[in-house]
Amino acid sequence: MALRIKSAKKKHRQSLKRRARNRFVKSSLKTKTKGFLQAVEAKDFAAADSVFKGLVSAFDKAASKGVIHKRNASRNVARMSRKLHALSASAPPAASAPAEESAATPAD
């Protein structure tokens, strides 16, 4: 069906632009999520933590722009946060070990 009315043509152009932008944002969210999950599977806490920060920002921005619903963003961030927390709990505490040793030695 051909668009004959001027406002309908404009609305159609706008919807095409929004669709392209939304598809790009959703695709980049999926790519960042996959990168995070790969870092978690590799048990690389430092990489997962750095990717997580960007991922949270991307989800929040997508929710604020209306690309995804805010509860969808919140749910996904919470799931990733749980995975990151589980990874940090299972990782050996490399940085906190020397601090405990220095605190355990007597000062006398």
C-alpha cells in the first residue's frame, strides 16, 4: 500500500530510522552481554568486571532512550551482577591476602 498522505510518509520515515537505531542498540547489548558471559566462563574476574561496568551503562542508556523497558534492563543487570558476584566469591583473594598477613603480624 502506497503512502499518499504527507504526514504518513513522514511517520514512516521516522519509524524506519527508529527501527534501525533500536536494532543497532539491541545488537550491541547482545554483543556486550556475550563478551561478559565469555569472561565469566573463563573465570577472568578483571575482564568481567571491566565489561560489566560498560554493560550496566549500556543497559541503562537503552532503557532511558526507550529501546528496552526499564524493568528488562534492571532484570538483565541483576542477572549479570549475580554472576559477577559469584565469580568474585569463587576467585582466590589475591589482593586481600598480603593485607591480612601484615595485619596478623604483631607490632611489638
